Amino acid sequence: MVVAFRARHAATLALGWAERMSLGELFADGTCAHRSRSPYPDAVFKLRQGRLVAPRTVLDAGAGTGALARKVTSFAERIDAVEPSAAMIAEGRDLPGGSDRRICWIAARAEEAPPDPP
């Protein structure tokens, strides 16, 4: 895992700018940092689907572009996708499944998101 991380981010680290930025700054605009992330394996969703009980609600904290939220629409009744970056939310809405009525995009940090239990 560490080797894969280093290989994927070697170019970024070689530039040295990542050492001068916080993770919040690196992901703040949401324009490209998430694109190098590997997709969730299908087994993750099969496991979640089998364990989700009524009221079939999912919280995706730190949702980014909704890689998780957009995929669980096949079995969840409601998904709260909490993400502080408006740019990431906008991109997520434009991706396939991002405009699904079951996804509630919430622009906030997870600890500051307004509670709205099912």
C-alpha cells in the first residue's frame, strides 16, 4: 500500500509543492486531486448493500465528487453527501448518477453539517 502511494504521488512529491501545502489546500478546489484515486471495489458495495437496514440511509462524510454516494443509489433510499468543497460537489453533480434525487449534497465540513436524521 505504501509503495503504491509513493509510486502514484512521486511526481507530486518531487515537485516539492505538496510539502508546503496542507491537505485542505491540496483538495480545496477539487479540480484534479481526486482523479488519481482508484475506484472503490465492487465488493465494498455488495457488503454495504447486504448490511444496510431500514431506513436505508447512507452518510458519505468527505464525499468529494460522490464516488461512494453515486454508487449506493442502487440500493439506498437516501444518501447525505457531505463535502466542504463547492467545486467537488459541482463536479459530483455533473458526473453520472450525481443528479439522482436520493443524493442530498451538503456543502459543509462533516462536523458542521446540519443534522437531519431519517
